[in-house]
Amino acid sequence: MSYIEMLLLSHLAKGPSHGYELRRQIEASTGVGLHNNSLYPALSRFAAAEAVTKTAEHQAGNPPRHVYTITDAGRQLLHGKLAQMPAEQAGDDAEFLTRVGQFEFLTPAERCAVLDARLTALAARAEHLAGLTNRPEHPWGAVVVSEFIRRTTAEQLWVRQLRALGGELPPPRGTQP
């Protein structure tokens, strides 16, 4: 299941929705742009797998609008996918950030497991980047590698801070811990 599909199910877990409204909600809350050619096939797959139900809502003068509702099977599917952070996905920014953005569906221990997987992936990324430094034959490449190292270091700090909270939500900015 892709991060897009996790976003679809997590938004449906908050309440029934029709496709256009669902797409608008996801785009407004995440900045992820969805196209109909990814949205509706995913919803059809979920309906076929009985993860969502699809009902027609009649509209005066217009074709019926389909409303999607997550099922218990869909909630279980969503939870399982959010709680798992396979090593091959832990280094993918979209996969990781989607999970963090949906942490309300996970227990503190499950959140910590996701954070730990990301820290492992970031350590591997940092080690790889360190091996790319000091290459005078590629001066602009060195600028890019330096920026990737900075970003990786900053993210490691952020993830460690989240992990130190034991999977709990950090206090709002400007408040004392």
C-alpha cells in the first residue's frame, strides 16, 4: 500500500466522503496533490477488498455521487500499514512523513518503532553521504552532498526529539515543557 492509499484511508477514518471532497481534504491537509487516475482506482480496490463501502447519494438534476465509508477491515488495514515501517520504506521521506502525520492512529510504542526505523535509515543515509565528501573533481556535487548532510543531520535531531517524547505529541511551540 502506498502512502497515498494510507492518506485516503486515514481521511475516511475521520468520516465518510465522496471522491472530490476526499481529494480536496487530502490536498488541503497535506499538500499532496491527487489525480483522479490514482484516487478512483485506489477507492475501487478498497471497495473490492471490502476496506470501504461505496453508496450512491442521489442529487437533484445530477448523476448520483458516490460516498465512501471505511469499514472495520479498512481500519485494521490502515492500522497495520501505519504501524509497519519496513526498512526499505524507512528511508523514503513520503512514507515516513505520512506515518508521522497519522500518528493519532498508533500507540506510543508503535510510534516509537516507526521513529526507530527512520533513525536507522537516516544513520545509513548519513554514512553513505559521508563517503561522498571530499571529491574535488565534482565541486557542485560537493555542494549538494553538503546540503544533504545538513538536512539529514537536522532530521536526525528532530526524530530523536520526537523519540525522546516516547511517542507522545510534543508540546505546542511557545509553551514550556
